Amino acid sequence: MNSEKMGRFISELRKSHQMTQKELAEKLDVSDKAVSKWERGLSYPDISLLSPLSNVLGITVTELLNGEQADTEAINVETSVVNALEYVDNTTRSRAKLTQSILAAIFSISILLGIFVVSIVNVAISGAFTWSLIPIGASVFAWLVGFPAIKFGVKGIIGSLIALSVFTVPFLLALDLAINRLVVDTAPIFSIGVRIAPVSILFFWIVFLLFKRCRARKLMALAVLALLASPLTLFINFMIAGVLGQPWFDVWTIFNVLTPIMVAVIFFIVDLVVQRRDAI
């Protein structure tokens, strides 16, 4: 199988359908850089993309693999190839789902065992649930946020973000109440957390949306996130200092603000170098 021949074939068919590389990439949910590499013979399409790509270009998978139009005698071969590709794709998906289910089960069992152990130890020592309420609450919160992403992968990240958005404030309130029952004159966890949580949660949503939008340019996404982290750090310092009655601006504040900016500049430069290299 000749990658350059296939690449020229893809390019010719794309142009005959009056599509740009970006338009073809959007139809296949890949980056336009990936399409460019296919057409230049630098890489092959992923096996799971052969059938969708051939459908978009109006050819058979056999023709795509051969890099040229085929005669009608190849119809039976085409059927066999398509069936084989579908089998491989379905098998890969099934294995991925099985792995995710196993990891989700291990995660859930670990959380339950942790809750069971701390409960037994706490009751055995104190005769009641006291300090164990803190790790139990944290474990339940971790399960609510982590389980969707572990079980459903990328598709479950939205579920994890929704859980984070819904349960963070109740968790902070429960944590504050539990700690105040055990320790006198503790830091006002709920007062601090309830001010920081909305902005932090918004930041996590931005992270998700940014990486979903910039799948082809992850370095650029990291650069933007680093820039956003700078004002976020400044805001968090300001909120904590306000609640504790302490000065919010010092040397460490400057360091925490400037560090993400420096990281962002590095990512911007690296992304620019990569873009120029791929354009050659």
C-alpha cells in the first residue's frame, strides 16, 4: 500500500467534491493537519476512519486503500474489507468499554472499602462517627465527580463537570460543619470555598471546552489556560486573604502570577514552531 499514491487520490477526490482540507476534517472529526499529512503521504488514516472517509469521498474502501478507482469485479472484495473493518472497529470499542467498566468497578470498590475501614476504626476508637465523617464525605464527593469520567471516558467528562458544579458547595458546607464539630477556631472553610468554588468550576469548564475546540492545537490550548491561570491565582489569593484578614499582595503573589504567564509564553512559542514545521 503506497501512502503517497493514497494521499494523491484523497487530494484529487477532495478537490473534485469542492471541499477544503478543513471541511473534510470536520466531516471526519479530525484536524486539518491530519488530512494534510494524508495527502502528502506522511501518514495513513486511522483504520476506524477508512469507512467514513471512503463514504465522504464517494468511493469504496478497497479503492481508497489501492489509491485508484476499481472496476466492478472488486465488489465482493469490498464487502469483505468493510466487514473486516467494522469487526475491528467494534472489537476495539468493546475492549475500551470493558476496560472502562473494570476501572470504574475498581474505583467504586476502593471508595467503599475506604469508607468501611475509616468507619470501623472511628467507631472502635471513639464509639461514634466523629472524624470519619470528613474522609467519608470526601470519598463520596470524589466518587460522584470521578465515576462518570472513568466509566464513560471522554463522554463522561461532562457528567463529572456537572457533578462538580452541583455537589461542590454542599460538600464544602458538610466539611465545614464536620471540622467545626471537632476543632475550635478553625479556618472558615465554607466561607473561603464558596467564594472560590464558582470561579474554579468555571475554569474547569473552560479547560474542557477549550481542549474540545482545539484538539488539533493542544499546545495553544495549554498556553491559553496558563494565561487564564494567572488571574485565577490572583483572585484566589485575594479571596483567601479577605476572609482571613491578611494582606493579599506579597512576593509570592507576584511569583504565582508571573509563573503561568511565563509558561504560556513557552507554549505559544512551541506551538508556533510546530505550526511552521508542519506547514513545510
